[in-house]
Amino acid sequence: MASWWKFPSLVWLVQLLVVQITASLAYAWGTPTSPSNPRDNPAIPLDGWIGKIVNPLQLWDGLWYRLIADEGYANWPAKAAFWPMFPWMMRVMHDLTGMSYELAGFLIVNICFLIALILLFQLVAIDFDQTVAAGTLIALAVFPTSFFFRVVYTEAPFLMFCVAALLCARLGRWWWAGALGVLAALTRSYGVFLVLPFAVLFWDQYGQTLRKRIPVNVLAVPMPLLGPAIFSWRMKVIFDDWLMWKNIQEQWARYSAKPWQTLNWAFQERSPENLIHYARNPGLGGDGAEWGWLHDLWSQHSWALIASNQWRLSVANSDTLELVCTLLFIGLAIVGLRILPLYMSAFTIPGLVVPLFQPSYVHTLMSMPRFGLTLFPLFIVLAVLAAKSRIGIPLAAFSTVLLILFTIQFSTWYWVS
């Protein structure tokens, strides 16, 4: 087996070429749909060869992170939905080098993804072996939505901080684990749940001696709680609202529900909450899975159909990707209860349950295909299952085809997740 850095680097490079070539060609030659820019802040394409590389991968939320890196959070409460660590990193790189925020964000996510793969290989090899570690990296890199590790989003930095924190905790380097947990919790709200795997690992390492002596490094276990505390303090200073990051979610079409209600509504064209909201906002789309695009493909299956704006929009707005990925992730998490170490399940399961408490009026399971990417234990389960069957290579090939298609969609302003 390749060394601890060579194989992850190879996976990183191959996936970079697949995503980057696809995105650049789609952006240059594809037919885009209407862009979705922050209000009065349209995307400003970069010029030259840098623009050909960066422009297709800085769309959608990437424009918001660029805006926050440039202006901060003041004057527009909607920005509070985006956690600060990533735009802070963009701002620091911009200030140190003078490069554009867009290029800074692009370089950061690619560097973070490389580091994340290297660390993930080491972490999985500890609890399994290098064969499973290699399979995990492949499963993660070719997953249909894994292009999000290359776009100016938080997926790559968050994965890096989480894997690094858990690796340090697994090795007993608790102060490093706690500090990295804080950075993860400043990157995404879900980072705060690192306290759960931290607690499991701490008990594994010190449980037999806790009655006699409580080591001082137990203070590292709750350190991820500092992430939302710091961000809440910033929101208080800027907006006089400690919980602005939570209270602003309604402006982003989120509402509260029980997880089983969310899953039920994901199968429907409209939930009761969506019907009420739709009456007030007639332009709002449906929120449950819709399969008309598949019927059209089955009945016509022509290139003209696949390339048409109408059919591509129907795929983008169908919510079938959200439903399929969510069900897949839940299934893998259940199987993982038998395969994974307890601390990995403690990290994974809240990441699937918590978003079900806040569905969206627009897409019930909005962003689940993206959120699941950073729940890396799911891909360990995939690797273990694939190793026990003969479907690993065909499944990876099929997934790569989907990865290319979804990258094209994203790069031409079609909704993916």
C-alpha cells in the first residue's frame, strides 16, 4: 500500500482533474440558467486563466462567503447564516498576499481537502486498516456531490478540522483536539457536536481512572462549545442579538418540524407548512420529491431533452437527489452501528438527525447531499461493504459519471444541493 501521503495525494489529484476540467468546460461552453446572486452583489468573473479555473467554482454560497470576507457581517442580517471561520481564512490570505477573495477561497478549499484526505487516511487506518482507509478515500472522492470539496464552500475546511480534531483525540492529544474542535465549530454550527465523540474517546482512554483522578485535559472535551459562543458574541456586538445565526434561518426558508414529519414531507409534493407558506408566496417552488424528470427521460431519452433548460431545471428542482442521499446516509449510519467504533457513530448520527428538525419551504431536505459529505464515517461503511462484494468498481464508475453531471449542473447555475 502507498505511504500515508502518496495515496491520498493521488486521490486528491485525480478528483481535482475530473472536477476542474468538467467545471471549466461547462462554464465556458455550457448553457447557464439564471444566476442566484446576493442582493446587489452579482458575481464579478475573474479574468485570464485564473478566471477559467476559479469562476465556475465560486457560485451560489461562494458569493456570500466572498461578500463576508470583504465586508464582514454588518448591514445585512442574512449573512449571519454563514459561519465565520472560512471567510476569516479568506480575509487573512487576501490581506497577506493581495490575491482576490475568490482565488483565496479556491486555494483554501483545495489545500484543506488535501490535508483532510491525508489525515483521514491515517485515522481510518488506526481503527481498520490501510485497505479500508484507501477505499474510504475513493468512496468520498467519487461521491456524486463531492465536487463541493472544490467549490468555495465550507465542506473542505470543515472536514479537515473535524478529522484533525478526532485524530488528535484518538491519539490522546487532547488540547490540540479541543483547539481544532473550536475551529470546526466556527466553520459550521455542527462542529459543536464534536463534544459527543470527544466524550466517548475520553471515556475510552480515562474511564478506568476517572473515579480516582480527573485529568485536567478533560477540559478539552467541551471546548467545541466555544465556537458558537464566540460567534454569538460577534452577533451580539454587530446586531445586538446573541442568536442572530439561529433567528435568521426563517429568512433562508427554514422552519421547525419533527424529524419524522420532515421525512414524511420529503416524499410529498408539498408539506402542510409549505402549502401555507406558498399561499403567501405564490412564486415558491415545491418541497418534496418529484419524479417527472425521470418519466420524461424514460419516454424520450434524447440528447435534446437532456440538454434542454427545462429538463435540467426539473432535475434541479425535483428534490430526488436530496431524498435519495438522505435515505442512503441513514441506511449507512444504521449499518455503521455494527461496523464503526462508537465515537464515529456519535459523530455521524447527530449530523443526520439535526437537519431534520429544520426542513425548508423550498427543498424539504435542502443541502443534505452536501451535509453528508463531511460525515466521513458513512464512507468508511461504504468502503467496508464494497470490499465484501464485487460491485465496488462498477459503483465507483457510475458514481463518477454522476459526479461529472452534477458538476456541470452546478457550474451552470443549476441547483444541486
